[in-house]
Amino acid sequence: MSSPVLVRPAVRGATALRGGGAWRPTPYQFFGFLFWLVMSLAYWRVPLCCDAGQHAAVVERLREDLLEPRHPTADLPGAGSPYYSPFALAQGAFARLTGLGGWEVLRLTGPLNLLVLLTGIGRFVRVLTPRPWAPVLALGAMTLLWGVERAWWSGYLNLMSMTGNLAYPSACAIGLAFWAWALTGARARGAGAVRYVGPSGLRPVSGYAALGALYGLILLVHPITAVAAVLGAVALVAGRQRRWGPAVAGRWALTGAVALLTAAVWPYFDVFALAGDDSVDAMHRRLYLDLGGQFGLALLGLPALWLRARRTSWRDPLVLMFVLDCLVVAYGWVSGHYTYGRILGLTLVPLQCALAVELAAPRPWPAGRRLLGGAAAAGACAAFLTVHAGAVVPAGFERPPDWPSYAWAARYVGPGEVVITDGYHAVHAIAGYGPNLAAPAWPDASLDEGERLRRLADVRAYLDPGSTRAGRAAVVRRYHARWLLLTPSQRVPEEAVVVAWSRRTGEVLARVGG
């Protein structure tokens, strides 16, 4: 058997005489760094909100016990919770080493996730085209060309959403997906600056196995993002792999097998059991509402996508990726499994990338491309002024959500102590400081959904103005509750002792249960 050979690109001109020229940043490296700096500062400026409390609570539980963490927000076992992913485990280990709390870890995680995302976008777009300005335009399109209505959800990484979502597992998973697509596209095309080529002309099997491990990691970090990641991989392989045979098919099969094996051996939860879980479908139905307002500007990429299909074929990777994503989104609507709508943000990527590649073409431009460029610039300006400016401009525009802090209450409530509350902000935030909730806000595979709903009913019964002292005492005993966190409109029970209150929200913290 002949040994592998090292293939290097030829070095020409003055660079060959000097052995390499002085390093100069590419347009994407320059503007990407500026974007990372501005968005990191914007992310640190805005109070964490929404799902951040849940993820901070996950870090808190892992900081207490890395091997057998409790339920993220309740005084219950946490075995089987999908929140305990490799991403969360790394955050928990960092919290244990540094002594930082969950909220502080989330603050540091955001810029790191953004770095993964930006480098992944750059690598992916360079696989599509060598045009140096294409990644810059792609970044602009991916962060601005959504719609003229705010689209704010985990996994929606437009400019406004980034101020709140950068620390989430979905942000990390999307960044890893771009890296996986870049590596998949380069491997399918057989491209690379330096590569080892065996006698069959194929890369070593280990590279395909490593790629499979990356897809398995994405599946564990954020399963719904993995759906879009796999669709993108299928599109890239189908569109770029020109030579097929048993050896090629075997290598891609190995990638898939390693991905499944990586996910299967994770000890904290069974990711494949989530496929039949419909407990969160109802809350995701609103993802399908106002699609035009939230995503309409991305349709500016349709002409560019159509041009790619005309110039090459329907096998163009971006065309295939868009079609496959749309089919899955449509399936979510028709079947009632609305959770599949979570990939809507990534469904826009083929449109945005196709537009960026088209507009990065060298001049002179034909009339059609000039018209498309003008429309894209107008759309980006409209989106920035109507939706996204408040993310980076301190005043004069609609700002990101400004949620209150519950550090004032956490000073009194010990880690693991149970709080009874139904305030919207409180139920989403207080567990991030270490306390537990009598009734968790979100479904979780580690807690039977029927039991969670019973707990919610008990909390409502406790806080009902017509509740009796005996009924309230029974709820306190059942859940070992120690604290009440009441909104200004809720009365303090006669047996409770007020400990603190918030000047900002008027909420009251009271002690119960001895």
C-alpha cells in the first residue's frame, strides 16, 4: 500500500521569494472583530432576561454537583434533564473552579459563544465562495435581514436577539453547526489548503469520525438545532460530493454512526427519547404567527437563490438546504409539532448567504445585481431603524427587554430553599440565584408533566385570595416551601413574615414554613 502524500498549494510571486508576506487582516477578520467587540459590550449592557434564569439555574445545580445535579428549578432529582448537556457541564465546571454564580457565568459565556458563531460563519461562507467580502455581507444579512417586526426567540440570532440570547445553548449549537457545515462542505468538495490524501484520493477516515463527533455534540447541546444542522449536512454532501462509491458512502455513513454513538453514550439524559416529547409543542405555536413581519426581509435572498439554481442545478447546497428546512417547518405546522418551528431562524441562512455571495461579485455589476443590492441595502436600513438599532444605540430607539434583578431576594433565600411564586419575571429568574421553585416554569423530561401541572395548580390555589390557612399550610408542607415572592397585587398571608421588598417592582419577599 502506498503511503499518503502531503498536498500543498503552490506559492507564487513575491511571497514565494520572502517565504511569506506580512500578515494583513481580511475584511471579515477586521469587521468580524469590530462586530464581536460591539455586540459583547451591548450584551453586557442589557440585563439578562427571559430564559436566562433557567440556564443560570442549570449552572447553579452543576456547580453544586457535577455528577448528579438536581432538577434545574425544583427540589427534585434531575436525572434525565436535557439541560445537562456538555455545554452546561463545561459551564458548571467553570463555575466550580472559579466560584462564580450562574448569572456571572452566563455573562462570560455570551462573548465566547459569539466567537464560535463568527468564526463558524466565516469558515462556512469561504467554503461557498472565495470572494473576500462575502463573509462580511453574510454577517450583515444574517443579523439584519429578518423582518420589520421583532423576532425574539432562543436560536434567533438577529442583532436585537443577540443582546439576550448569546449565552444560550442554542447560540453555541448554531456556531458549531456553521463549523460542521464548513468542514462537511470542504470534505465533500475535497478542498483544503493542506490535506493528506491517501491512494484512493480520499481523506483519512479519522476526519469523518471527528466530524461525526461534532454533529453528535450539536445534538446534545441543542437537539432542535441539530435537526437544521443535519439538513444542512445532507444538502452539502448531496450538492458537493460528485464522486460516489462504496468507500465514499462508507465514510459518510461513519460520520452518521459516530454522531449517533456520541449522543447515545452521554450519561445525563437520553436525547433520542426527546423525539416523542410533545410537552413544549403548544408554547411554540406562536412561532408560526406573523411570519411575514418577522422574516419577510430575508426573502430578498430568493432571487440570488434562484440564480444559483439556474447557474448550477437544483443540487446547489444552499438551494437544497432551503428546501429541506422549509419542508421541516411545514411539517411542524401541519402535524402540530410546532417545536420544529424553532429552526425558522436557520431556515433564513441559505437566503442570506446566497444574497451575500451574489453581492460580493466583482464589479461592474449588471442592472439586475445593482437592483438587488439596492433593495438589500434598503431592507437592512429599514430593519436596523425599525427593530435592531436599540440593541447597539443607547437612546432613541426601542430597547431590548429590561427585566428586574432578583439579587435583593436572593440575599435572604438560601440555595435550594423552595419559593412559592407565580410572578412572570420571578418564576423565570429567581431559580438562577440558587433557590428552587415549588412549581417549575418550563417542562422538563426529568419531571412528569402531569406532576408539574399539579404543582402549578397548587401554587395557584395557595395564592388564591380565597384560600384557607389550613390549605396554604398543606401546600407549604407538601413542597417544603420556606418563602413567598408576591406581586404587588397579591396579599400577604396572615402566617407569613415580610422580610424584604423591591423598590423597583413592589414585589414582597415573605417567610413561611417555620
